[in-house]
Amino acid sequence: MSDTRALDNPHESVASEPPELDKPVEAGPSEEPSTGEAGEVEVSTGEVEAVEGLRSLDSVIAETAPDTSGLEDIGVASFGATAESIIQADDRVQIHNTSAYPWRAHASLLITAADGSSWIGTGWFISPRTLITAGHCVFIKNSGVPGRDGWVRSIRVMPGRNGSTLPYGSSTSTSFRSVTGWTGSGNHNYDYGAIILPTTLGSTVGWFGYSVASDSQLNGSVVNISGYPGDKPAGTQWYHSNRVTSVNSTKVYYSVDTMGGQSGSAVYHLRDGSRYAVAVHAYGGATANSGTRVNREVFDNLSRWKA
């Protein structure tokens, strides 16, 4: 493909809703957010500052990865089934060096729902304490199971996980964010949220920028997705990149291979050597998978949660 700058493959190249629905809502303890940059910029970066805060692996407290084999994607809790799919051949590549950036900025999620059931998902850092993920990873809708709907009980965040290995340990959160479009009505166009950590683990692993991209910048461009699919060995990270096939005001559609467990992954591209998320992966389909687009409203909420 000609757009090689947009590829992040470590091996070889592969091919308006009402604004009140984006009103932020939260669960768990929080601090009053700073909104200084919201609405003033269209690109948010920060990975350089994060890299400066790296600590050595020797300083990380050894932890044993939980056994997540057999656990289902958190999307099953809300939708009953996930439609994420492999588009034609399975071109995903396993990431082995997960302790290197950018792979360590992706996190395997072990999610405990309100009823105590366990699920898997993926998240990605945007600041020392904040990860972005799908709304259905932090708030379950319409499960039909008594006591399961609503904010999840806790999420164990494991950045750069590689099977049983946790190169940067983990941090467990009980503080979450989403928007009323998801928590109130389960509208798929507003399926995004955030995890707020009690520690500054992001200062160790680094994080992604995010940006508001135009239709012309997105259509036909190459995007990257890496995450923790449930159809592969438990806790292993897998990557694929491919073209955006279409966009609308709230969604980005792409031919990137994904499977259940990757709900919440960053959909990102490279610009001038930096990585910017343009969507949050959330859904699949027969001919394309899709994510919630980082439009102006999403950008502003991410910036609030980042602060």
C-alpha cells in the first residue's frame, strides 16, 4: 500500500446525533475535571512526556497474570453475541515484544460485572491515569441477567500483557466514565468510555494521542488495531492494519480483522511519526468492523477525562 506512514505493523505490510447524548457521566470517585483544552484543539498528544517517565522492568512488582482462558468478550454481556469478524483471510499478527512502545500502551482488561461475572476487553492509555475503551466495557446494557446491568464493579488493567507475563504489573480501577447516549439508551453511536486508575501507570508505559480527522483524511486511509482477542491464546496481543472503507458522523468502518475481546481497542493512524486514535473499536459486521469516531464531542470528552 502506498500509505506506508500509516502502518504500524512490526512484521510486514498488509493491506449528527443530538449533542446531549454526549453528556459525560461517571461512576466511582473522581476529581473535578479540567476543561481548558476541550474545544480549543483538534489533536491531543503526550507520548513524549510519558516515555520520559519510564521505569525499568526491575522496579515493577512481579505479578501473575490471571487465568482468562475461556472468558468471553464483554460485548456478549450487552448484546448476547459479538459480530466482530475476520475480513476474508485472517491477517492478524501476534505481538511478542509487548513491553516495547506502542504495544505496552495497550492493556488487557479483566472486567468484573456488577453480578460478579468476569469478562475480557481491551483499553489504551491517553494519560498517566486514563485509559479509553468501549462504553460497553464499563457499563453493561440490556443483558437480561438480574443484577448485571449498569456500571461494572471493577476492571483490572494489564498493560503490555503477554500471556502469563505482566511486564508492567497491573492496576485495578473502580472509577469509570461514559456518556448518556450509551448509559441511558445503549445507542451504538455513543459506545465509548474511560477507565480512571488510582496509579500513574501510564507514565511508565506511555500513551496515544487522539485527533479529529475529516472525512477525506479518513476515507481510504490505513488504520491500525492491536488488542487482546478471545479466540487466541489467553492474554496474547494481536495486530492488524487495513483501509477505512467508509465513515459517517459517529462511526468509522474498516477492513481490519478483529474478534471478541478487542472491544475498546484504539483505531489509530500514524502522522509525522506519532500515533493518533481516530476511533474506539466497538463492533463488527460481515464486510467491515467499526468503531466510535473521535468527532468533536468525543474529543472534548476524552480531553476532560484525560485531565
